[in-house]
Amino acid sequence: MDNYAIADNFSLLSKLMDIHGENSFKAKSFASAAFTIEKLPFQLSEMPKDEIFKVKGIGESTGKAILEMLDTNTFSLLEQYLSITPPGILEIMKIKGLGPKKIATIWKELEIESMGELLYACNENRLMLLKGFGAKTQENVKQNIEFYLANRHRFLFAEVEEPGHNLEQKIKDLFAPALVSITGAFRRNSTIIEEIEILIAASAEDAQQKLSTLPGFTLKETNQHNAVWQLDEKLKIVTHCCETKDFYAQLFTTTGAAAFIDHFNAAGGATCIKEAISEEAIFSAADMEFIPPYLREGAAEIELARQHQLPKVIVPSDIKGIIHSHSKWSDGESSIEEMALAAKAQGFEYLVISDHSRTAFYANGLHIERVLQQHEEIEALNIKLAPFKIFKSIESDILNDGMLDYPDEILAKFDLVIASVHSNLKMTEEKAMSRLMKAIENPYTTILGHMTGRLLLSRNGYPVNHKAIIDACAANQVVIELNAHPRRLDIDYTWLPYAIEKKVLISIDPDAHSIHGFNDVKYGTLAAQKGGLTSANNLSSYTVDMLEAYLHQRKQLKNIHT
């Protein structure tokens, strides 16, 4: 082990000790030793062992640690700290502008243990609420995280949607009039994208020659029909080449998930693919209704298409109001009036303000007196902005025992309550289910928010029995949120068919912490399309009159008196 490796181990140990709140003197001694060792003009491994202790800046404990590393190539004290540190914290340590003390605060006070969670917290302005953090620090952290994440190899669909479509257009222009189309998981609007696939009606040689002229395009590997490229050293691009006569057959087979192609072939469709003049012709020849790319996952869509019973799925224009939004009253960027005016200007009929409840101290959650003050503001704004309406709501924390965050007399004052888990996320399925089921059974719970607490590419959700939760929501007339934030998309679209079967309403909600966040309803809608959701099954597709009637009827059913 050379000096640099030893110094790196000491430096890492010093930071970890600070993060874990250990004795600052000990932590500094290892940091100081790291600095000393890195500057030495000779290798410690080449010195007599007893001479190491005589080097200025190396004490008894650091000297013994050096000998351990030289003799065993391991450092037991460092390994001990690594074993009690979440892997995500180690990744966060790579972000510029965050020292050990700040990381410790983020971890302990916000329960953040991954890069994605930290970025999400920045977008919700939660860092600004911590001691020692401000708007400038939060923005710097956010920018550094985005730079770091831009160099990984798996992406949210929302992150690559624009560059993907831009690339498709560039390649269409480059090969015109040849046929070109985006395909694969990107064409299916998959929530996670590992590569962007493009089909080109051209020879492999011609494609390679022309694509090599595109800025930032680097060829990585090739075979007879396909090539793997990298765009700007970030995105993996796979190009497929074929003859013009085979274009639609190849587009069909490269678009569908493997399970979809297997089901299609098993249903007798294999002979309908070869030399097809369009994808529509393929489905027509198989006596099936046309299946849009986003549904080609291999679930029930083949049978529905054979019966000509595919749903008329929801589209972004079907969203009539913004449900689930946060204002400056808790951790949002804008005032209620600013958000309402923006929603109105965008053509929405209503805005549901659902700031965080009192237990969410990290998000400036509302204590009872602030709830009442906010309601007074909303009532005044409703007079001013009519017929546009602002609904009084709260995103109530589901507490550890499954209770909501306010007494019944306060919960009754809201038009609707979104119940969500935000703390103590490391639960067994038994604990998670106990907590969620009690909240669902609470008569004041209108919507179950982000069911599993997942953050895509950052944090797995806590384990739940989806069927049992959906059944409970059906029994208790509780709506299930499809949180439209691209990093959540929770409930997962694969469970929408079961929810629809059980006649459980879904609500596509942006969980907006800014006016810009309203745009996320698009990504919630794209995910909902994959699950076959229709506007009739979606609460945020209700007009303002429909929503008022629904909430009034529900309160009567639950015997809730405001």
C-alpha cells in the first residue's frame, strides 16, 4: 500500500468520524496524518517499521494504523465505520460544498441517506430550514448533485426525454428521406432509461459513417446490424439498422418488451410481422386493435386488443386541477396566491393546497394555529379569484402508530386530507402495513399519498402488500395517489389495473413545491397510460364542481361534520 492509499484511508476515516459525531480531536489527528503522509518525499512501505513513529505528524495510534495497513492491506477501524455508514452517505460525501458536519445534519435531521433523496430535498427547499444552510448553499448543493448525477448511466425518463427526442430529430435530418424512429424502452415511456434505441433504414456502414459526424457521438462497439454509441460521455445510444422493407417489422420487435413479443407471437401474431407496411397493419393482420407503444409491456394488453377493449387512456389535457401542492406556508417556493394565479393561467379549475403537517418540522409543518390562519387566507382568496377555487388540504404525516397528525376537530376543517409516510422509512412489511392500514381506515383520510415512499434510482420503497392496501382503500373509499414527481411515480403503474378492477380512484398529483412543479402532471399521466388509467378513474380529472360534489358526498358517507 503506497502513501496515497494510506492518506486516503486516514482522510476518509476522519470525515466519517466527524459525521458520526466522534471526538473531534481524534478525527483531526487522522486528517492531519493524511496531510502529512501525502506530502512525504519517501514511501512509508520502504521504511523500517520503528522509524515510522519518528516521522513528524505521525503519533502512536496513527503509526499503529499505518503498520496494520502495510502488513494486512486492511484498516479495521475504517472498516468499522464503513459498516455503520449507509452507502448513500458515502456517495453524498463526493458532493462539493458539503463537509462532514453538514452531511451529519442532513442525515440525522432529515433522515436522508442517498443522493436522490438529497436532490429531492433541495427541490422541496428543505435544506434551507436547517441550521447553517441557506438559499445559496442549497442551490450550490443542488447544482453539484445534478452535475454528479449527469455522469451516471441510468436515468429517469424525464431527465432524457428532451435530449432523446432532439437526437431522434437530428438523425432524421441526417438520414432523410430514409425512415428513422426512436424505439425500445424510451418509445414505451419506461420510467427508467438505461439506453436510447434508434432504428434507421440504412446499412450499418452508412449509418456508422454518418453518425460519426454528430457532435459528442462516440462509437463504442458494433456488430452486423447494431452499434453502441455514447453521447457526450453520458447517454448510451444503441442504433439498429435494417432495409427499408423491414423497417416496420423491426420497429415493432424493437419497441415491445420481451414479454410483449412473446405474448404476441403466442397469440398467433408472428406471421403478421414480416415486411409489414406499418405497425397498424401488423395488428390488423393479427385481428387486434392497435396497441400504443406505451402499453407494450406484456401484461393483459394482448387479450384486450384481441377483444377490441383497450381503454381510452388518460392524456395530460384531462387533468382539470392541481391536487397536492406546497406553498411558502411550509416548504414551497411561492405564496398560495401566486400558485393559484399560475394554476388559473394554465387553465386549471382549482388548486389543492396541502402543506406539511406539524410533525414535519424539517418542512416547516403547520401547527394548529397556523392551519387556522392559512384557512382564513384561502377563504379570502377564494372570494377574490372565483370561480377558480382553492381547496383546504393538508399532507398529514402518518405517525409511527398509524394516527394522523391532528385531532379530529382540526382534520374535519380540511376539504380533503392526504395521508403520507415521511419518517422512519426503514420498516418491515408488517410495520409498514400496520401503519398504512390504520391511516386508510381513518375516516378523515381522503387520499393515500406516495404509497411506498420510493424515490426512483435513489431509495427503494418500504415493503408493502399492494393488493391488501388497494383492497383496504376500496373498502374505505380512499383515493390512491399516483405521485407525478418523476422521481416518485408512486403508486407504480403495474398496480393500476388491480386498482381499477377494485374501483379505487387514482389521483395524479404533482406534489408541487413550486409553480414549475405543476408540469410534473405530464409524467404522472405518461406513467398512468402504461397502467391503462382513464380520466374517469382519476380524481384530478374531475371538474371543480365534480370534486366539490365528491368531497361533500364522501363527508356525508363518513359522517364528518366541519
